[in-house]
Amino acid sequence: MADATGTATVIAADLAGMRSQTFGLARRAGLEPCLHALVPRGIWRHVPAAWWPAPLRAVEPLGLPDDYREHPVISIGGSGGAVGAALRRQGARVIQVQNPRLPPSRFDLVIANRHDRITGPNVILTRTALHGVTPDVLAQARLEWAPRLAHLPRPLVSVLVGGGNGRFRLGAAEGAALAVQLAIMMRRDRVGIALTPSRRTDPSVTALLQQALPGPDAWIWDQTGPNPYLGLLACADAIVVTMDSVSMISEAVATTAPVMVAALPGKSRRIGQFLGDLTQAGRIRPFGGRLDTWSATPLDDTAMAAQAVRACLGLGLGLGGSTQ
């Protein structure tokens, strides 16, 4: 049986999105995550993980300790699921995050999004991506960042900008359109703007935003010094976030701020359903270039997922329930 103060072995690609989901889940379940980075090798990099005949030989050595069976394993994604299922056959307790593209019965627990459309007696479905943005984390970030953002007008609108991907476009044209909308909002609604690009944001988009939003009423992170992301979440009176990132939207709706989603050209059934669920819950609205405010309650399904992990591992409850 797992120890409530023990560790969790995380099997995931060493990417920010994978770490935020698995680490957030582990810590909120009372476990300290230890990453064992998943790197497919050779030809298996080009083969769907569900087809790997020997998953543990299809990836670079994970460096697992001899006692890994004594600690829960958290795997994520298709390749993580293939390896997690293999470790479970060797006696490990395995919690899978996201659709594994394998039968859920191969895991002790599967935590997936509603838009993954999978079912099973051991499947927990969430409306949002998993994360570690808790009230305590936000309170600490507010203490650090409120003084740094105090020069900006109120209401303060935090803007989270992602980047183009295989589903949505966010290039120079889209960046220019967003910049115009934000500038109009800043001028007409007399708001302050604190904006952070992500690692995926095209430099041309960042440059356009900097040109359209000069000081003193706007501040744009230049990606040097401390990352302001949590501070922007914590200090916002309202949030604008681009629609390409399920993770950023999920973390934004865990705050008390109303969240406006900036549309981008492209299409994704899964993200469309995700946005539909949050719209129906009254947690997000489209961004139309003006400030829109309404009473907002934090929506955070990670707490519920963490309770399911504790129950699965026999750790008992007591770390807080889901909200909304």
C-alpha cells in the first residue's frame, strides 16, 4: 500500500504540459512526484505506442529504482500508457492520465477528460486538464506579484498567449488581430493589461503585441527573470486566454476571475467539446475585444481526481473536494 507521504513514479515525456498535469495530480494526492523521462528509441518513435509489442524495450532506460513496485506509478498520454500498462503487468500500481489508447482495465485508475469519450468502472472523467493551481499556490503568487503589478490600472486583465499547433493558427495575422482587440479594450474600458507569452508564442506575435500595447497601462513579460504566469493568474480581475491551450484555460478557470477565450482559426473536436463544457458551466465566454465581467466561481476537477487517486491507493480522503 502507498504511503501518504511517499513518492509517485511519473512516466512522462519531459515537457511542461506533461509535468504540470502529473506533478499537480501527485502533489494534490499527497505524493511527491519523481520524473522518469520517457524517450522512445529508434523506429518506435514513428510507431503508435499502442502497437509497441514490448513497451519497456521501445523507450530509453527509465532508470527505475529496484523498489519501484512499492510506489504508485503515474503515466500520461499514449506512450506513457503503454509503458504504464507494462509496469502494471510487473506488479506496479498504475494511475493513467489522459486516454491511453488501450483498454482502461490495464490500469488501476484512468483519469481522462470528458472529450476523450472513454468509459469504464475505473475511469474518472474531468472537465479540465489536471494541474497544481490551488488557492494556496495563488495566495503565495499574489504576495509576490501584487507589488510588481501595482503600477497598472484596475481592473487588471491578465492575458495568456499560447501558440500555433496542429489544430489552431497563431501567426502574425492572428497576433495582429488579437493585438488590436486588446488595445481597444485597454483604451475603451480603461483596464490595465499584464500579458505573458508562452514558449510556443511566435516572436513575431510577441513583437506585434508589444507594439500595440505600450506602457504605462500595459506590461508584457520579456521572458527574462522570474516567470509571472502564476502571478498573473492570482492578481487578475479578468483573464483573456487563447483557445489553443487546454492547460492554460484549465488553470485560468481555477481562479476567481472571469475567463474570456480568444478564438483562433482552426478546429478541434476535443477542444470544442472542452470549451462547450466550460461555457455551459458559466465559467468562460468568448473574447470580443471588450472587458466582460460576471460572477465566477473556481472550477477545478483536479481536487476530485486527487481524491480518486487516494481512494484507489488506500490513502483515505481529506485533501479537499472538487469545486463547482
